[in-house]
Amino acid sequence: MNILGLHHNAYRCSDSETTRRFYEDFLGLPLVNAFEITTTKTGRQTRVLHHFYQMKDGSCLGFFEAPDMPFDFKVQHDFDLHIALEVPPADLPAWMEKGWALGMEVRGVSDHGMIDSIYFRDPDGYVIELAAKRPEHDARMDPETNRARDVLASWQATKGD
């Protein structure tokens, strides 16, 4: 059995049109599907809109607007939840300018060693990271050389100290 890639991640949203304006109009991810769900798989009646915004690789970000199901929307901390989208390195300054021009909070550029990132918040408080790979990215993501398992094992052994 093989996992072929990411089809979509899905998140709640408070208003589908506001979400569409951010993901389609601002980020440029086309709205590729939307459908209403009126009955859950368990037979409960509901009224939910599920919509999808597609990236160049075919994967999508999906959203659910579910007015009849309370949800605590809050500004997310980067460590709690963020969505990182890859952009070409040369595009980071233009993204910053675009955000500033619209009066948005723009954070960065943050140096993460293998990527440089800037950050926005979507209308519901989700952190959106635009990440630009550095030339050494692929080498730094190689578990044969980066000792990822050793780092994880060390963390597990010492995190309670």
C-alpha cells in the first residue's frame, strides 16, 4: 500500500465567501469545487458547505462552513497550527508588498535554515506560511544525513527534564 501524496487538508471557516476572497483572490488558489452536505454519514440532518482551493501540484486546501455546529475560532499560534505553502524564493518580497498594500499583518522574513518564510493570518485566524526553499533544502531534509530519528529519540528521552 502506498500513500501517493496530499489530496487535501480541511479546516473550519466562519464564512465561505470571506474565506474564498482570501484563498482565491489574495493567494491565487482557484476555487475548484464546492458542495453542500445535507446529511451526515450517520444520517443526521445538517447544512454544511465544503469547498476546495487547488495548488499547482493538484492538492487542495478544503474548508467547511457549518453554521449549525458551534466552533471556537481563535487566532492560532504558529506552534499550534499553521499551513505552509511553497512559493518561489524570488516571490517572497512581492507577497510581503501585496499583504502590506492590503493592510494585512505580515511577519518575516524568517530564516529557518532550509527555507525562508513569511506569515499571514486568514480571516479565521489560521496562520498561513509562505515558504521558499533554499538550495540546501533537499539535503537538509535527507533522513540519512540529518539524523531525524536520533533527534526524535533524544527529544523523547529528555523532554521531561
